[in-house]
Amino acid sequence: MKTRITVLALLATLAFTGIHAQKTVVGKKGQNTEKVFDVVEIMPEFPGGSVALFSYLAKSLRYPKDAIDKKIEGRVMVQFIVNRDGSIVEAKVINKVFPSLDAEGLRVVNEMPKWTPGRQKGKPVRVRYTVPIMFSLNT
């Protein structure tokens, strides 16, 4: 059975250039409580840009066998924060499809290399980012 994983990335910055939103994260003891922005003047970027992100996801994703056996397809939405140092933290699945597909999307995001951080008023800031990952079977 031939499988194919298609990867898509959201590019919300095109519609919201120059507009920014922020939210304060209230964390448990020891968690980072710095503001988290949803959109900033300069959005975070995967090393090499969106084409490199697509390539990384396509190479790194492994279609889980149980999902292949059950012919399950769908789009897993993974949301995470790009820290001021470019590290990826607090990744979570916000659109679940199937447990093993969700886990695979989360695994790959958590293993991403550091990004170029987002910037607001010339300073690096924490930015929330969402990546949709499409799992598609071709038989």
C-alpha cells in the first residue's frame, strides 16, 4: 500500500501584516509567564522558510500502521509556542483525528530544530504558531 503525507502550513501573516495581538499566559509554578503573541511584526520562521518546513515535515512524518490498516486520513492541527530563543514549547494537538496520527504530528513538531524567533518592536518575543499536518493515503 502506497502512502503519502501532505503537509500544509498556515500563513496568517499575509492577512495580518503589522497587526499584533498578545495574551498573558498564567502558568503553574516554574512555568514561563511571559506574554505570548498570536501575530507580530516579524513572525517566527522555520530555518530555511516555509519550503524547508514542508520538506522537514514530509521527511520526518511516519504514517502510523494502525491508521493505514484502518484507512484513516485527516488533518492534525498542532499548535505550539516559539520561544524568544527559537525553541519549540507547549506543543498540543488542537484538531484531533485519530490517536496515532495525533501523536505522530505532535512528535514531529516537538523534534523540530530551533526557529528564528518572532520579533515585536525589534525584540524577540514568544509567539503562538499553528501547523496543519495532512495525512492522506493513496491506494
